[in-house]
Amino acid sequence: MSAKRAKGTRNGVKKAKLQNVPPIEINPLIQEDGELTTKLQKHNKENKPLEDGDLQFTTAPYRVGSIDNFLPDSSYIDELADELFDLELNPKNNDLYKFHQSADMLSCDTPAIVGITTAFREKLLPWLKKVTGIPLNGEISMSYSKYSYTDVLLCHDDELEGRRIAYIYYLVSPTWCEADGGALDLFAVDPKTGEPSQIEKSLPPKRNRLVFFEVTPLSFHQVSEVITEDKIRHSLVGWFNGPPFERPPHYEEPPLPVLPYGYVEERILRAWINPLYLSEQLEAEVQRRFCDDSQTQLDFFLNEDRYQAVCEAFTEYNGWVENGPPNRRRTYMMREDSMPEVVLELMAVLSSEAMYLILTNMTGLPLHPMGKIERDDDQEEDEADPKHRYKIRDWRHGAYTLVHDDMQDLSRCVLDVNLFFNCDQWRTEYGGFTTYIADDEEIITVIPKSNSLCMMYREDGVLKFVKHVNHQMGQVTDPSNRHFQDVHINFTH
């Protein structure tokens, strides 16, 4: 939601006459010829930590500096905050983040904002250039970011051509504490893959603190979810630019195993699948709907007794394994070697030849040679080699996937099938829904629904993500219902 601009504003800020804007003083530690500057320059080159008064410089998991009391004048800080709070903000909401942010502030013309942008350009930039040795080119970006309850920025490395030093200046409440969330989390990197592994250090926001770090292939970080409903995480964020540098190739994950179909007896199939979905008449109706929309949802897909048995098995299972890396996903997966018997039988049904035939008849996709498929007269019949791969996942607080979670192209088409469990009390605002996008436009969002089988045909260029499961799921009274499960299967030909 954006506020209506007041008359005579620019960028959402009330204009003021810029007569004799006084120079903004910053912490006296930031002096190009200062003794501490020389010491920090030496420690940076030798990759050694340093702590001296308001300055802290850490080297693990990578080099990060922070300066407390960055702006000595408290009255100026209040003026800056007042101007920032009048800015028009844009909602930012996708797979990676949820928060509000202003446009670039370098075009703003109110006194306090002009003061801070000038101080960054004329005082902070040359100091950073000297202590880091990075040949900054004078280009700066700066925006005001506002994180409210459940807002988050997930794991990333800030990689974009030209960005060399990232910074955050905090204007949070003086009472902000670790329990409020919103920390800057720094990730260690797996030396074998170059991908982030676990959080090694967390830096909570602190009013009037400046944090900066070099943007490198190792600088994976996130803003942890804000979990206070009473405070706002206000900050200025941006980058100092310089010449680009060569980056190593991105790590390619080994794909999940791709499996052929198996076999189950007809009696087992009928014990599991709702008989409504085994009728030829309904299959034809579903195929008509699917061909029109490339997606459909089948409610009450499993027989109730079998569905409840799987729900109970998932609830009792305690072997869920966290799966990353966090710049792609944070999910909790069931191990194949510890699946309960009832889940093994479910997977045998869902990956059976009979299921391939049912899906062929419901979608018109050539997953089985005996299926009912309509082809154009000039369309050649390709030799099909249908296969599948699967994941069984538990969705709880903090779980998510990003759009590049699964980039392996298995074939010319992918049929995504999701079957949901234990989500009777789940609400959309908790997250955990799957969104499909193409050309940065949302195609469809799949909302978790108990015992519902959702099918989505995914062509080249169609990406998907599961939205971060946020703190609001704690509103569910029974802790056992604060998570749900899904069986996710890709069918290919």
C-alpha cells in the first residue's frame, strides 16, 4: 500500500528550500589520514580482525566492518528519520524478499537526505576506498528500507555487476534487541561447492550503526525475519560501485535420481485412489479442463482412511532432514531409508504404471502409450521415455524455495504434481504456497489444501518457488498443526 503524495512533493518527500545545508559530521574515526584508518587498512590486507572503540572489523565468515555512533548529532538523526518516514515506499515481494523500499534517494532534495548522501559521497567513499583498496568509481546507490512484522530478505550474495561494497545504516528503535529479529546473518561457505552452508555470525540492528562489507562470491547474507509486531526495522541500504571482477562459474547441483514407473496390484491402487478419479468419464472432463488451463486441482484424491493414515505417519515421523543450500532452498525432507510403511505404499501407488496412465488420461501428456492423447494430424508421435523424480517435504517456520531451486531441465515438458497433507488449519498469510512465474509475471499460485492433488504443466521458461513460511504460523493454537507436508513429483517424457 502506498501513501498518497502531498501537494508539492518530490519522491514522496515534502520539498524544503536547500539554503545553506550544513555539512553533516560523521564519526571522527572516518578520516583518510587517521591512525585508526592506517591500522584498519593493515588488518584488512592481512585479513585480521580489529576492535577499537566504535569500530569493529571481523573476518569470519568474511570481512565485515561496523561503526557505532556513525552520526554524532542526535538532532540531525531525528530530522533524517522524519524525512525518510515521509518517503513514498514501494512494496517488494517475491521469492527472495518481502519488505517496503523507496526509490533511489540520490534525487531527493530535502536537507537531511541531501546531507547524508553528500556525506557518503564526500567522506565515507574515499575512506572506504583507502581501507579496502578497492578502486571505487564514485557511483553510489542509496534507498530507505522498511521491514515490518514477518518481512524478510533471504540468502543472497548481492552479486550484480559493478557492486563492490554493500552498506546498511540503521535507524531502528534504541530498544531493538536480538529477540525482535531482523539481524544481518552472515553465512559460511562450503569450500567444495562455493555455496552457502550455515549461519556463522548474526549482527543485530543497532540504532546509528553503519555496517559495510565487500561484495564477493563469498558474501552470502540475509536479513532474518522481523518477528516483533511493535517495532519497524528502518535502514538506509545501498552499494558503492567499482570495476567488475571475474566470478567463478556457478555450482551445478547433482540432480535428484530420475526413476521409471513401477507396478502395483489393482486392489492396492483402488484401496488408495478415490474411485471418482478412476472413471473414464471424469478423466475426460479433467483432461478438457487441464488442456484449457495447463493446470487443475483434484480434491479428496485419496480415500479417507488411507489419507488419514499418511497424515498420522507424517505427524509421528521425526527424521526430517534440513535441505539446502540456503541460496536455493531451506526445506525439510523425508529420508528414503526411513520412510514409514504406509508412505512407501503411497509412493508405490503414485509412481506406478497405473498412475502414469491415469495422469496421461487426465492431462493428455504422453506419459503412457495406452493413454488417450489427442494429436494434430501433422504432429509426429515421438518415442516416449516417461520418468519421474520426487520429494517428500515438511513445511514449517523458515522453510522456502527460491526460483532457482530446481533449474535442471529434465525434458521438453514437466508435469508438477503436489499432494498435500495436514494443512486443514493453514492460511495463505503464513506462506508455504507455490507460485509459478514466467517473464516476471505470476501465472498461478497453488494454495496448500489437505488431500488435494494439484497438477501444473511447466514449459521452458516457467519458474516456481514456495513462499517463505513466516512467523504468523504461530497463530495456530496446536503446535502439531504449525506445519504441513506435501509429496512433490515431476513427471517427464
